[in-house]
Amino acid sequence: QVAGDAGDESKALNGVGAIYSRISEYQKALDSYNQALTRARSAKDEQQEAAALNGIAGCHRDKGENDKASGLFQQALDSAIASGDLVGQATALNGPGWVDYNTGQNQKALDYQYRALPLAQQAEDQDLVAAILRCTGNVYSNLGEKQKALDYYNQALPILRTVGDRSVEARTLMNIGLVYSDLGEKQKALVYYNQALPILRTVGDSSVEAYTLNNIGNICADLGEQQNALDS
């Protein structure tokens, strides 16, 4: 700010916004992203403009404001294409993919993810690759194509372990457990749920921990292990 470097200022503000978004402080995230957007446009920095728009869109998506999010992701995509920013393009395509998944538009979600994945791979952004693979797995699970869902989750899992994203690793393990449960492979499901559980406790994700415990309880009940079911 002292140096009057609007481009680097927008980059820093985008970083602040990303951290607030990660801890679900969406209003603070939006404040930072909107400041970043103003500074990026002042600097004519289309890459940071795309990052800010993607951040704003992501906040609205996470708040359930899907229509707002979709329009902003399209603006982000336009800016990212203009600057040749592969990460920005992949993020702007991944975003609507999650929106469509959340609203049950599975085929549209797949179309976005198929466009996003090669861009993220080309940019070698492993976090983004893993996010796209997870969303694709979720969509295939919704469509009842359980083996395809497992294929995508199992591609995401080693990447998440490499980048050290323990929270998303645990959610992916839980998703794999859900698929095995749906396939009637209860013991396999328990293996994955029990891998997820200690990680969820470590990262403090209590809502998904509770969900996982309920799933374990349901399987124990199905297996006739009534006391274990009650305990879970």
C-alpha cells in the first residue's frame, strides 16, 4: 500500500480473503475479495481480478446463493481467459460444477469438471486437481455410478495426502465409505469411516465427525452389533 503497488496489494487481499473463506468467515472474506477486485482493476491485473471474482463467487456458493455465484464465476472465467491464467480458468469452471452438483444438475456438473480438470493438471495445481476429482466422484455417486465414483475419489486421495489437506482427506475417506456402504460392502465401509474419524477429530470438523459416527452406528446395527451401534 505504501509503495502504491495495486497489483501486489490485490494479491495480498485475495490471500486474506482465501483464509477467511476457509474458516467460513464469509463477510470478512467478501470484504477482502471486493477490495482486491477494486485494486486489481485499478492495476489492470486480469489474473488477480479473476482470483477475486472466483473468491467472491465461492463465498456466495458456500452461502447457498447459487445464482449469484454462477454469474460471478462466468465473469471470473472471462478475466482468466483474457490473461491466459489456467488456474483461474479451472477454478472458474470448477465453481459452477460444484453449484450444479449441489443443485442436482449432475450432467451439467460433469461438463464443467471435464473442462476444468485438464486445465488444472496443465497448471500443476494439485489442490485444484483434487477438488475437481472429488466433485466428479460426488456427481458419479449421485448418478449411481459407484465404481466411477470410487475411481475419482481414489485419484484424489493420494494428492490430498501429498498436499497435506487433512480435512478434505477425511471427507474423501468418508465419501469412499459411503460408496462401499451403498454397494453393500459394510466391512470395507467401516475401514474407511474409521480412517476418517481420527483425522476429523484432529482437524476439529465436528459436524462431519458426527455424520461419520452415525454412519458407523448404522452399519453396526445392520451387522447385529447393537451395543457398538448405540455407542457410535
